Amino acid sequence: MSIQVWTWILVGITFTIYIGIAIWSRAGSTKEFYVAGGGVSPLANGLATAADWMSAASFISMAGIISFNGYDGSVYLMGWTGGYVLLALLLAPYLRKFGKFTVPDFIGDRYYSNTARSVAVFCALLISFTYVAGQMRGVGLVFSRFLEVDINTGVIIGMIIVLFYAVLGGMKGITYTQVAQYCVLIFAFMVPAIFISIQMTGNPIPQLGFGGMDENGIYLLDKLDGLHKELGFSEYTSGSKSTLDVFLITAALMVGTAGLPHVIVRFFTVKKVADARKSAGWALFLIAILYTTAPAIAVFSRTNLIETVSNKAYSELPAWFSNWEKTGLITFDDKNKDGKVQYVADTKKNELTVDKDIMVLANPEIAGLPNWVIALVAAGGLAAALSTAAGLLLVISASVSHDLIKKMINPKISEKGELIAARLAAVVAVCVAGYFGINPPDFVAATVALAFGLAAASFFPAIVLGIFSKRMNKEGAISGMVIGILLMLFYMMRFKFGWFGGGTKEDWWFGISPEGFGTIAMCANFMVSIIISKFTPKPPIEVQEIVENIRIPSEAGAATH
């Protein structure tokens, strides 16, 4: 069977499973819609958290970015993995004990202020929309190649599917759908990696294979370094980014992870604090399977790409090249008219342009794997993108219906009215997300990295200080969040979108990239928060007692409304 037929079969089966789960587990109350009723088991929550966490950026884009940037791309690997450890150990159990549905709910109550809640709602929406844009682009990429529709149509199909089970099932439907999606995405990620590892090194374990030798007894990484040198690229195993920028990007991704509202809310779906810790442990183990395999896939795909196309006659290139060429994500411009593909670092001579985001999806085709494996990767990419998109849509709808309408605009709204508001907010959110998916600001991983910078600049200091400082008051938290988010937005808009006078890489402040600037904005947030709190009144005694209480280990009850 052809790749397209296999893709329709596998995508059809997986989508049927997701929709079936959504119908089976549809939410009947706001508690089920927001936190799945608070009764999810640690293992199921660990699986769902891993799927929620491993977005299109992890599945589709991370290995691609490492594949092209080599050592420089490893910042995404270190930052996203380290960030989850930070979240699991430093924040999750305390937030679970506080017992609120959402991050804005925590900030609003901890800082006894609707102004703080409003700022948090704005930040949550901004982070979630930036993040979901990357997911929708991932959906469009998969559809455009494997189902042979254009990217825009692919985004619209993805919007309809995710809207169905997010609106119908809420967090309850999303949780059990994400359990299935984790199984699909990890199987789809590992099967081709194992195949190609055996093919290239004879070792069935990809994590060991990419450090092994090929059939000629040459270490694979040494071989790739040699190929890079021949083509004028910098060595794969050496970096070009400054140490400062590497540190700041890694830190921004780490602390941004710990401030991501769609991941934090997962810890409210379990029965007690101990279960939050267990589910964090499960999630970390399940995430590590993919994250330790990504560098291997990066090396395999980069080596195969160079050996397959570099200096080869265009007319003799394999079928996978023309298949991807149709999508516009790989292009050949025969500058010297010799009919051969010149793939070199010199931009004036280079004739091949490859979108970083295609490397994981194209990898099985480049390696000549069976059609069902190629289709399986497509199903896995969709599972990764849709699982995270669903979690983000829930954050958006909860921020509007629970934090904005229930807590501020209309406290007397009925539970049924709040549920309707949440579903309507999800409908609007998915339409906006679709627009950003059709008009993304950058490739998937870079778009998502900006969301982490925004989370680091806004939420992380407010959450950490809210848990560990009894002295932190509403004036300090609000000032810090406003300064942090505005600073990050200014830098992002200027150097990513060309606003405020624009600027090139040479104009970056102290050589700091927009992806790494979240760390600077976070430090500014911390400084402003602490200084302002020193010169303004202490929080009320009852708030100080809450802070004292959430740091004392004990079993907590269900999340409060």
C-alpha cells in the first residue's frame, strides 16, 4: 500500500480512538471540565502529562533543530528536560496543596487581588496562544505532506478534531485522550529510530547507536563532523553560540517550563499531593524516553540527508525528495545550471533549502523504511501536536470562564452557565489558534521557545515568591509580572517581528537571542517584585498563614472551586 493509504488508515484509527474517548468521558460538571473531577490515577496522569508536555516542538521540531544546529540545538534538550525536573520538585506539590484550578486562580487568591488575577489571565492567554501557534503549524506540516493537502487545510482539519474532544470532554476527556496519544506518539517516535539505528550501526538501541560505529568502523559523530567540514558547515559537535546565550536560553526554557499553565494544571487532576509527586515521577520517566532518543534521530537524519542529496544529480534523486518538494518545505535552485545539488554553507553557492521541521517526518523516507513506518510517524506527529493543543485550549477557556467571568465579572453565574462559557471560549480560542497556525512567526520549536520566555518572564517569579515568601505582597507581584511580560514582549516584537525599529542579530542586547531573553526579563521581574514589596504593606495575616501551610507536607483534599 502507498504511504498516503497507510496514513489515512493509521490517522483514521487514532482519530476514531480519540473521539471515542472524548464521547465516553465527556464532562458533566465544571470540576470535570477543569480538573477531570480530581480523581485521575498517578500513572494515567503521568502519561497524560507526558503527552501534554511533548508537543509538536518535542516530536517534530526538536530533533530537526539539533540536526541542523548540532551542539547549539542541545539547549532545547537541556532546557526542556531540566525544566520539568524543576517543576516537579519545586512547584507542583505546593500548587496542588493550594488547591486551585488554574494559575491565575492561584495568583488571584495568593495575592488577594483581582488586578493580579487580571494580569495573570492576560499572561496565560498570551503564553497559550503563542504556544498553540506552534502546535497548529505542526498539524499543518503533517497534513500537507502525508495527506497531500495544503498546510492551511491541514490546520483547519486539526482545529476541528481538537475542538471536538476539548469542548466535549474538557480536562476529563483530554486526560484520557492524552493517555492514548502518548502511546501513539512514543511508539511512532521509537520504531523508526530503532530501525535506522540497526541500519546504520547494527545497534538496536538508538541512544547507544548514534555514538557507535558504521559498517566501515568510523564513529557516526566523527563521520558527520567530516561531512560538515567538507560542505563548509561548522563541526556538528561544536557550538557557535556564545556561552552566555546558551546559558540564558537553557535557563529561560527551564523556568518557562515551571511556569507553563497547561502543564501546572495537570497536577490538580489527581486526588492528593502524594499522587502529584508520583505522577511527576512517571511523567519524567516517560518524557525521558523521547528526549534521550531525539539526539540520535538528529544524527541519523542529518547524515542520511547529506549523503543522499549532496552533489547528486537532481534528476536521480529518490522519490522522497520530490514528495517533500511539493510541500514547499524543501527547495532546489540550480544556481550554476549543472543539474547537481550543491548543498554547502556558503549561501551564495548553496542550492538546497530545507525546513528544519521536516527532519523527523522525512527521516523514515530518507532511510527507505517501509510505508507503514512512514505513516506511523505522521500519526505520532499529529498525536503530539493535538495533545498539547487540547491542553492549551483548556487553559484558555478556563482563564476566560473561571478566572475572568466567574471570579471577576459575574460571581453568581450558575455552574451550567460557566460550563457553556468555557466551551464557547474554547471555540473562539481554537479559531485564533488556527490563524496563528496558518501564519506562524517562526518554525515550531522557535515559536514554542518564545512561549517559554513569556512564561519565565511573567509567571515563574510570581509562583515561586508566592510559595516561598510570606512577605511578597500584591503590589510587588503585580509590578513584577507587568515589567517582566512587557520587557519580554518588547524584545520579542523588536527582534522577531521587526517592530519598534526592528533589528538584526548584530543588534541583540549583549548578544542575547529573543529565546534567551526570557531569563533577563525574569530577573527583572524578581528584582522589581522584591524591591516594591519592601516598600509596601505586608500581606494580610491570613494570606501569610496560607503560605506557611502549603509548605507543610500533608495530604490535601480536592481542588476548590
